[in-house]
Amino acid sequence: MASTGLLVVSNVKQFAQSLRSIEKYVHSLYVHLNVPVTRAPIPSWGRLISQLYVDSNVHFNNNVDMNILVTPLKQKGTFENLNLRPIDMIFSDAHHPEVCEKLRQQLKIEKPTIYLADESVNDLSDYQQLEPEDKIKMYNNVVLGGTFDRIHLGHKIFLSQAVVRACCRLVVGVTTSQLTKSKTLSELILPVDRRINDLQTFLKEIDATLEYEVVPIDDPFGPTKSDPNMDMIVVSAETLRGGQKVNELRQENKLNTLDIFCIDLVEATDKGGPKENKVSSSNTRIDILGTRWRQPEFKSHLSAKPYIVGLTGGIASGKSKMAQRFANMGAFVMNCDKIAHEIYEPGQVCYNRMVEYFGKEILDNNGRIDRTKLGPIVFANPSELEKLNNIVWPELMAEVKRRIKILAEQEKPPQVVILEAAVLLKAGWDQEVHEVWSMIVPPEEAVKRVVERNGLTEEEAKRRLASQLSNSEMVARSHVIFSSLWDTEFTLKQAEKAWLMLMQELKARNLQSSSSL
């Protein structure tokens, strides 16, 4: 299987068929538009580039990354000074041996070209964007901005429209965490340095002729409000007002106003669950739920069976309901909160030490520990909470290990144990499980649920949340992420996705172990 291919496109009508023919050979693909040497201005190909990206979204496997090259358009078909990954194979949708042979030599490709059609055609001129010259003009300095989290189809169209209109310099503002807090699943947004690096890689691949300035921005306008050397801004339909606001600020600062080029939003093909109707980074992050976020690390001190999954999450995140879903799928669930209740019973080590430290005022009329009395004491004072944890956590984990050992010694031990524990990460118990699955909801949603469910005040609920790890801290130490922010049906789909993935992995691992015997 070739890792990276180059598709020479001369016949747009055959594009979908070409993609279906080659997707089994590649996991990344560059597209070269074989346009005539005498042609209209570069921006006249912008509409075709957008169309081909949209077509790829409909006809191509999601596992194939496709980039449409702009450099050859600007360099009259040559591939000099490109920043491409090594290309293993050339495909052509028409019989153009002279073009393909030249490309093979320039790109040092040993394998012969694969021709996907016998006839020699060139219909690209029919797809030029025939508009007034002022609509397809080029500019020395072009600017645009966004979050650019995990470059997707919409980003590629957005960026390509800027690239084809720039002849010298392209400035891209990338929003920092200051501006992304309100976005859906903001905890899953990649760090700004990673997003900048991914952007630079993509831009340099599709067009090596431009000077790029990809910069982090802490406010919505970035350098546009102060840089005098800007000529045109690219916006989407939903950020058009922002582009207009840029010009208002530039006028106030006595700078030239920018021409505005607005592109339409790309309609999403998958609109299931809570997804937006447009192609967006939010949809991409939603797709991550229930999938591998990080690969588990091998832990030699843990037995391979049963496979222990630590399920954690903040208060009111939906852990218990998610644990029940996995129980219905066949997992053995251990609820650490219920086990803690048992080791709180009179006569247990924890009971004696807690009464000794906190006093008999934490007991109910039957002499048992009353959590409604203990809770306000520990959640109002971090040092008291730490003392409680130091008493309970070691005893609780010792009891959990004892019970898992009993399960492992059964004639038919469970394949998977779900260890449900809110304190899993804070207690360091991630070292006692094979992997960590986390539930997250926005803090404001968690507060609302706690107030409604527990009858606490908003201030009390916020104190409870403040005593826990943040969503971002949980995400950083987890291997699979879930969110119960939406309806129960969508949360169930996340669980099913993760369970199927785990079953397939464990089956493959068992087969590998058997074959090595």
C-alpha cells in the first residue's frame, strides 16, 4: 500500500470515480490540477478547489487526508521548492504520459503512473470562475483567523481561498485558550502551538510560494487592528460581521480598509446527534467521544485478566449511569463510593479513625457516619478534606484490590472490570487500572445538576467542583473521553463505540497471545 499518492486531475467529471479507485492504495493524497499554461488569474480556480474538497467529503474514505496543491498553479505546472511528504505513486484520470513522466522525474518516483482512464481529456477550463476581475484579483497581503483545531475539510477550503488570492504574504491568527473557553468540548481543543504547527505544515504543502505568518491571538481581531500592511481579509458567512468590524477598527486607527472575501459554510454530511449542520471543529471533537484519545501505557504490575478500566468524572457528570451501561454490556462494575460506605461502617478501621479525628458530631442517631454532616465540614476546608482522603483512600484501594483478586480467582472471571471512582485520578489510582475513561460536562452544567439533584446552593455546588480535578486535567490523563452534555441516546452511542473498540482490542490481544504459545 502506498502511503502518499499524487492524483493528476484533468477530468473533473471523473473525480468521484477516481477517488473511489485509489482510496485503497493511499492514506494521504495530493491533488494536482492539470490546467492549461495560458489561463485566467489564480483565484479563478478557487471555486473548483472548494468543489473538489466538498466532493472528497462525499466520496472519499474519511481515513484519507487530501490536500489540493496551489503551488503548481502559481508556477505554471512545475513542482519546484515544494514542501511535500515523499510521494510513492502517481495516479492520473487521463492519459497524459508527458505530464506524468515529468512529475515522476521531478518528484523522484520510481513506480510507474497508474492511469485511471484511457481517453485523453482536459475539461478544467470549463470550471474556471468567470466573474468580474475585481472578484478574482490577487493581493499582496491577505489575512484570516480562527481556531483551526484539527484541520478539516472546512479549514482546507477556507485556507485555500486565502492562498489562491495571496501573491506575497498570508497572515493567519490562531485563537488561544482565552478565546476558546466557550466552544463545545473546549477541553479537547489541541494546544495553540500544535495548531499553529499543523497550519504551517498544511500551508507550506499546498503553496510554497508565500510568506506565512501564523500567530497566536488573544483577542478576536489580532494583528488586523494595527498592521498597516494588509489588503484583504477572508471570512466565512458566520464571521462576516467580524470582518466588517475589523474595517471599523482600522478606520478608527486611520488604516486602510480591507477588501472582504466571504466564503459559504460547507454543509456537513453527518448530522447525527448534537452535531452542527456545517463542517466544523466542534463536530470533529464530538466524533472523538468514545474513541481512543490516548493509547494506554503497559503496566507490568497489573495482571492481564481481568482488564480493569477506571471510570471517573466530576460530580454530576453521569459516571454512575455510564457504569450501568457498561454493566448491561457485560462488564463487572465496582462502585468505589458504595465500597467506601461499607468501610465507613462501625468497627471498620476507617470508621474508628474518622470518629477519632472529626468527632462524634459526624454520626447519625444509629451511630453511623452521616455524610450530610461530614460533607459540609470537609468541602468547606481543603485541609479537612485532605485529612479525610488520607484516612479513606488507602483502605478503599486495599479493599478494591482484595475484591479484584477474588474475581480473578473465579472459574470464569469477568473479562472487564469497570472501577467507578470520582477520585480515581486525584488518588493516583490510574496506576492501578489498565486505562482511564472519563466523563466530562461543562462546569456550569455540573453546578446546575448538583443544585437540582442535591438541593445545594450554587455556592456550595461550586465548592464541591473546586475540590475536584478540572476537566482539562482529567482529559490530559485519560484514554477515552465521554460527555453526557446531550441526550441519553447520544451518550449511549458513545458507550457502545468505546465498548466495541475495547472488545476488538482484547480479542486481538488474546489471539496474539494464543499464536505466540
